[in-house]
Amino acid sequence: MASREYYYIRTIDQHTINEAIETFSTINRVLPEQLQNHRRDRDLVETRCMVWAYLREHTTLSFSRLGKLFSKHHSTVIAGLKAHK
């Protein structure tokens, strides 16, 4: 039963992640694939922060997991969220 519940939560989180990336990429006019690279252009940084803030609010993902989504360290996520506020 626990593994089924875990799978269900993971599925919801993955759907939420995909929707957030698509939505905020469209708003900021960046390609979702660009969020994975290490560039620090303002529009990419702001989009990543928007995605992190939304996911932090609407999921149970940790800072570490949020950072791994974009190949960033958890401290980068924390600093990004502080700047985003």
C-alpha cells in the first residue's frame, strides 16, 4: 500500500513540475530546455525562481530535489527563493 501511495504522490508531483515549467517558460518567453543549462541570463534565472517558488508552495519537494531538477545546489534554490520574494 505504501509504495502505491508513493507512486501516486510522485505522479502528481511530476505532473505539477511539468506544468509549472511549461507555464512559467511561456510567461517569460524562454524554452523549457534552456532552463537546464548553466546560463545565468536574467530571464532564465527569474523563470527558475518562479518555478521553484510555485513548486515549493504546491508540492512536498525539498530544496535539494528542486535543485536537482535544474542541476543546481540546494543553496542556490534557497538564495533564488529569497531574491524572488
